[in-house]
Amino acid sequence: MTNEEYKKLSVKEFTQVAERYESDHAGIYEMCKKDYPEILEELEKESFSDLLDAGCGPAPMISLLAEKYPDRHYTGLDLTPAMIEQAKAKHIANAEFVVGDCENFPFEENSFDAIICSNSFHHYPDPQGFFDSVKRCLRPGGRLILRDVTSENKLLVWLMDHIELPLANLCGHGDVRTTTKETVTECCRKAGLNVEKIEIRKGMRMHCVVRKS
């Protein structure tokens, strides 16, 4: 499929689940909640004033952050208008929500000192575009916290990419590829970003911290 075809699938998929994404009937999207505590834990290690949630969905992470840190400013970016509508309906103070592409952030240079991306990266057909946007929009010394599904088992990754994800595409999901350490490391190198931490944690979750020097 072309990049645009993947994106159209993602918009269709998440338009259908926008209203129930945070409910107890979210199905496979329930797994996304497992990322939230470890992202919060990572953010607690350093102060921040302006945070971008790339692929924010209906803003579950920004909701948590705004409650914990009500004096900060938050921006949510998502390709799916229905998700942004759900996020705006929460009327979160000090937060703005934008429909846009995570491969080409519609923001000025040096806009954020923290960017988070949870379980969204595997939907991006141009991963380099995402990291180039991170480099442009992070302030010097700022960091990206990235979480996604992965495995260090190369056979399992091959099976996911060549069997599971194509079947998911046939069912209307916009999954592109399994996130790997190699992809993240190479994209960061090309973008001029420093990978400070990249781990495979419980539940096949990649936990990655990237810094703009």
C-alpha cells in the first residue's frame, strides 16, 4: 500500500473507535493504558513546560498530565478528526488539540521541551519524517518518550510484519510495521537525535527516551 492508503486506513479505523476508545469496551485498544504509568514516571524525572502528545487520540495522557501538572501547557496532535473532537470535548485547561500528521508536525521550531508518543508510531509509513519533526520542534535539551509494541525475537517480528499486520490491514487497521530498536536508532541518527534509553519491557513494550542536544 502507499503511504496515503495506510493513513486513510488509520483515519477510518480510529474514526470508528473514537467514542469508545477510553471505555471498558475498547477491545484491543485497552492495551494502550499499560503505557501511561511508565510515561508518567519518565516525565517526573525532569521538569517541562510545553508538551506535545503525538498521536494523542482522545487525550487520555493529556487528561492525566493536566490533572497532575495543571500549570503546564499541552498540545495534542492526531490524524483523525473524530479523535480530536473527543479530546476537545473534555475542555482541558491549558490544552489545545490539532488535526495533523505526525510525520510533519504543523508547529514552529523549538516549540516543546517534551514530546510523548504512545502506541502510535507503528501507524507511521514514514518513520523518518516523524523523527525529523521531533528534532525540529523539540527545544535544545528536550526529549521524546516513545512507547510501542515490539519484540527482540526477529522471527516473531517477521511474522507480525508479514502475516499479522497484513491481516489487520484487511480488517481495516492502519498498522504499517512493527517498531524495532534498529528503526528507531537509525532514524534518530539521521535526524541528529541522541538515543538515551531504548529497552524492551514487560508486555513487548519498547520504552525509548530520545534527546535533542
